Amino acid sequence: MSSKTKTIGLFICVALWVAGVSITKAQTLQDAIRFTQSEQFENANKAYQSLIGQQPQNGTNYFYYGDYYIRKYLADTVAVNIKKATADATKTFEKGVSVDPVNPLNFIGMAESALFLKNTAKAQEYLNQAKALLPSKQNKVKMAKEDQATAYIKIAEAYVISMTNDTAVIFSALRQAEKLNPKDFNIYLVEGDAYIYLLNDGSNAINNYNKAYRINPKSPAAQLRIGRLWVRSKNYPDGLTAYKQVVQLDASYAPAYKELGFLNAQLGNSNEAKQNFQKFLELSSGNTDAQMQYINTLFELKDFAEVAKQAQNAISSNASNTDLYRALAYSNYEIGKYSEAKDALETFLKKAPEESVRPSDYAYLGRSFAKMKQDSIAGTFLMKAYSLDTIRVEYLSEAAASFTICKAYSKAIEAYQKKLATPFKTVQDYYYLGTAYYTTQQFLKADSTFTMLIEKVPTFIGGYLWKARSLSQTDPDSKTGAALTAYQTLIEKTQAEADKYKSERKEAYSYLNYYYFVQFNATKSHEIGRKSIEYGNKVLEIDPNDTNAKKINDAIEKTMNRPVVKK
């Protein structure tokens, strides 16, 4: 369907009042029509079936029952297939013709179906048959003026709701109806619809809607249209007022709650929108567009358990709507049901067309795998998400974290490198990349990375510590003192908060204690030996039970106190 047809499905709710039957029959038919008009389709279907069972020879019943299928499609173009809707409608209209061949309405109904299928030539054939049954100079049949007017209104309406832009036919039919029954407010509803949806003329549209409202102020249809016009022109306060007036006119009029839900959601009134959609769905027995908007509103309110419930319920009746699986997956993830989230996303990715898949779908799938401790798979999907949306650099951070957990360090490094190449890099990225280099024994790269970290955040002690550790690993025997300056700098940087950084200072003193011990063994210099002992004592001040410092100090003192043997 075209976007315009979908739009009219949201905005049209045509009044369907009919004249020309007895009071008892009219009341029964009016009930069925009212249910259809209010998008209470289950109740409408039951009412029409009951009505036809009671009056199987009344063609008017078949017309409105056939039209019901078209209205159901217009109310939910996502869930209802237009070909099936028109097929069901046409079958019903044909039955109406067979039982009541002199009733023009079912021929108009078949024309309506043909117009929705863009078969204007076939539609014209049916309309010619319908018009031949109406009173004219050639056809002296008796028919109440109200019934004749209804037929002409339905001709015009068929063109409008199918978005068939033939305004000559539409306005000609409406002028005929107006001559026959100028007090039928439906004339002005359809005319207003023609102006706004086919001609984009809001001024003439609202004039007609106001005229319809003046003729029948108790009908919610005109007031609903007025509200939609206000919303269309972004006059939201007046739109809100109009919708509330509709509810006051008829508290069971479901479309008003749907429109209130959409408008309140747009205005950020999430709680009100939630209540509106709940009421609409309660009255209408489900509508895919409204269900999805309701689910989106619940998601904004972070009512994830209710999102999962609503999505699951909707899937049971409309498993073909892939967006429901996405909603189910996201909400299950948010409430900690990670396996269920994974399953729903996998189903979504199998069913959904490629163009409807979002980067966030892969991100949520990756996160679900991460929560299930399947980190390698998690990282892969998170990288996939980033490849589709390179603005979302948090996907890189999450992927790198998952790769680190499963010890896929080369992939973690790749992710951090990508992150650091973006304008959104953080100091944490330097830190984690440096530790990944360190873990994979790429110590010089680790040193360079921690040096960059120190330049960016000179107050971060972790940068000095890991720089020293990295350099220490390039000189495992402490022969060259590669980490000497780095550990001395660490001691200097932590001097003001020595108690806070006892562990870091102990590590630095331990390095210096051992480094000078190695130098003492090589030179037997007492000065160097005393320096080693000095650092060993500093270690013992922090940790009196440190056995390495004790052993080194004891060994140096024993050597220095050993008598010199003269040759």
C-alpha cells in the first residue's frame, strides 16, 4: 500500500449511519456499524454474523459487513493484508447482490474493493450497475431519498478511502447526496476527508467537519476529525482538547484513545499515553500499530516486564510482525532473561528483511551472549554492530571487554585501537589497551600506550605503575635498570598520599631493592649495597613480613661484613 493509504487508515473513521430500515433492524445494524466505527472488530464481526443470520435476505447487512473488512484493513495496515481484505469484502458483497439484487450498495462495495486494487475500470463497471438501480428518468423505481443519498455518499467515500484522486466523481456524488438529504452529516465528513487527504486543503476540510458537527453534535466522528486536523497542523493543545471531547461524547469510541495515545506519546506524556493505549487495546481487541506504539511507550517508561508481556501476547496473534520479536528481545534483556532475549533476537534476524535490521539488534544479541558467558560470540556481534553504526563507539568498548574476558587479546587490541582512532576515545581506552599489550607480552607497545595515558592524565597513578611494570618486563633480570626511572617517578608521584598508595610504593621499593642488589653483586660496591638495603627497609616498613626484602638485605649485610681475605 502507498503511504497515503496507510495515512488514511490512521486518520479516517467514516460514519456509517444508514437509513431506510425498521427501528428494530436499524438498532441492530447500528450496533454493528458502531462497533466497526469504534474499531471493536471482534464485536462487529459477531454482530454482523448475528444480523445476517436473522435477516439473510437484507442486502444492506451484507454491504456493511463487506465494508467491515475494508475498515479493518484501514485500521491496521500492518497486520491486515489488503488482498485478503478485499477478497473477503468482495465475497460478502457478491452474496449481498445474490440475495438482494436491486440494492445498489453491494455494487458500490464491489467498486470500492476494485478501487483499492487500483482497478478503476472494473470499479466504474460496478458503479454503473449501482447507478442503474437508483431512481432516475429512465428508472422509475421507488426509493427513499435518504437511501439514495446514502448510496451517493458511499460512491464518494469509496474513492476517498482508497485514495483514488478523482474529485470530479467525488464532488458530483456528494452534490447529488446533498440535494437528496442535506441533513445527512456524513456528506460533510466525506467531503472534508476529500479536501484534506486528496487536496491537502485543511481550510475547506475543517469547514465541512464543523458543518457535520453542527448537524450531529452527538457523533464522535466529526470531533475526532477536527482533532486530527489540529494535530496535523501541529496545534497540539487544541488537538488534545478535541480528542478529550470525543471521549466525553462516547467513552467507548476506541479511535479517540488511540489518537490520544499517539499525541501524548509525541508530547512526552508517557504515563498518559500508556493509559490511552491500554484503553484502546482493551476496546479494539488489538491493533498492530497501536500495540507497537504502546510497547514503545512502555519501553520509554522502562516498564520492561510489561513490554515483554505485551510483545509476547501480540506475537501469539501476529507472529509475522518481526518488530514484536525485537521488542520481546530488548525487554527480556533488560529484565535479565538473557537466553530468552537471545532466542527472540535470533528469530528476529531470521524473519526480518535485511533493510529493517538495526545495529542495535546485533548489539543486544552480543550483550545477551556476554551475559551468558559466551564472550567470544558476544564480541563478534558487538563488532558487527559497530561496523553498521560507527558513531556508537561504546560497541567497541563492550566488544573489547568481552574479548578480554575470553582471552582473545588480539581481537581486544584491535577493538581498542579502533576506539582510539575515533574522536570519542577515553583515557580508559589507553589503560585497557596498555594492559592488553602487557598481557600479550608486547611490553614496548604497552610502555608507549601508558606514556600516552600519563600525558593525558598526569595525576593517574595507574599509568605510572603500568609503565614501570612494562619496562620492568623488558629487563627481567634487572641488569639494565630499564624500569628504574619509572619506579622512581612512581614513588615521587605517590609521596603526598603514601598511605593511599602503599601497595604501589611497596612494588616500587621492591624493584629498587632488587635492582641495586643485582648491581651490588656485580660490583661489590658497599655504597650500592647500602642503597639496596635502604629500599629493602622501606619495603619492610610497609610490610614487615616481606621475605624477599629480608633475604636481600641479609645477603648484602653478610657479604659486606665478611672479612676481606688478604692474598
